[in-house]
Amino acid sequence: MKTFGDTYSQRTGHAVVSYKKKFFVFGGTDETSRQNDMHYYDIETHLWQKLNCKGNPPCARSGSKGERYKDYIYYFGGYTKKDGDYFNDLHRFNIKTQDWALVNSTGEVPCPRTDHTVAVFEKYLYVFAGYDGKNRFNDLISCNLESHEWRKLEPTGSIPITRFGHTTVVHADCMYIFGGWDGHDTLDDLYMYAFISNIWYEIRRTVGM
């Protein structure tokens, strides 16, 4: 695709969040260092633009994950490098004003991690799994995005094993996670979490279909 506008460095470990006819790219690491810049891409005009944001952005990092709620994008976690700092801070980016703010949250804040996933359902942000340089997780923690209070959930059912580097998508009132790495094997399993009942289900493949 032919694109126009501001240039940006090659990178990995960035976070991409869509909003209306744009998507926003935050952070990641390029060939030299971690970044904390914010770009957006306009799908209709094919224009890239680097934003001159206000406020206090997160420090440079990769592995942070973000999701949109109303006119804000919330980013959680990430890390500086394998033997460096891992984060459990929650930041909010105001899409309309291009303002950054650190969210002063309370409750059972997740431990620092990277390569987790986040999902939004109703007014809650859900953080699942990830890695802190030593440990892999399979915990599930929610944050009320109105009160900014965290709560560790105790779901039942077929709970996924510990992992990081997986993917997550929300459909209807369920969250689906696929794959990842458990420290030994690359995974190809698929699980569904039902938000309302707080139950995990494993979705097994049927051979021959």
C-alpha cells in the first residue's frame, strides 16, 4: 500500500488499537532502543502521523497492551528488556485531546508483566496471563474503568495453562484466547472465557471437519 505522512522506525513489541477509521501504534522496540511514541494511521487517506502528545506518557517499552474504552485507550504493562524492568502501570490516552495520564488505580493490581493480553467488556478491562522474566501466568484480573479498581477473578472451568505471547479477541459476551508459549512449547489451543458466568471453556478441534 502507498502511504503518506510521517515516517516511523521499524519495530516489534508495539501495541495497535483501532478507533473509528484510524488505528494507533504505541511504543515497541526498533533496531536501536525501546520507544514510547504514538503514531496513527488513517485508513481512508492512507496518512501516517506522529502525534505530539501532552501529559506524561509511559516510559519507553515493548510488550505493553492496549484497548479502547469510550474516547480513551488504556495501556497496561510491558518491559524494557529481558533482564530489565517489567511494568504493571496503567496509562490512559485521551484520543480527542491527545493527552497522556497515569491512572491511579486501587485494589488487587496485577503483578508486572509483558506479552499478556487485554480485553474490554462493558466497563471492565481484563488482563490475562503474561511473563515477568521468571514466571509465566494464567491469572485473570479485571479493572473497573470507571472507578479504576482492580479485582483478581477466580474463574472455574477448564482454565488455560500458563502462557505469554498469545492473542485475544472479544465476541459477544465472551473472550477467546489462542496459542502462545508456555516456556517449552508453542501452543495451538483455543479457549473461551464467558464474562457473565466467569467460566473458562476449552474449544477442542474436531478431526475430519
